[in-house]
Amino acid sequence: MFAVDEANARGGVAGMRSSRDRRRQERPTEAANAANLLVNQYRVKAIVGSVTSKATIPISDIVQAGKIPTITPTATNPK
């Protein structure tokens, strides 16, 4: 989280700011809402997270439709 804050304070990465929202990490509906916002409104270029499979599964449908590369550091469900 500190690295994200520091990078954003310097203008982001390649001129783009990063976002983090840990409140939504366990709730699939909230994670999907956040992914929709990031993909469709903010037009992000990539997403790192979520940390749980329960939230990652609904996010994956959204990012695949938007052709957004995504990586999860800890989700393990094969879906």
C-alpha cells in the first residue's frame, strides 16, 4: 500500500495512478462492482488483485470481456 501511495505521489506509473480498495476484497458483488468501475469508467490498462478466489471469479468475467490483463497474487480456484 505504501508503494502505491508513493508511486501515485510521483505521478503514477507511466502517467497513470494506481488504486487500491481493500474493503471489497471478500465480497464478490462489491468486487464485481469495483471491476466494472475500473474497466468501464476509468478504463484501466491492467488490474492486480483480488486476493480471494471468491472475489476473483466474478472479476474475471468482467476483465475478460474488457480484454484487461489481470493477475491475482493469491486466488487459487481453477475457475
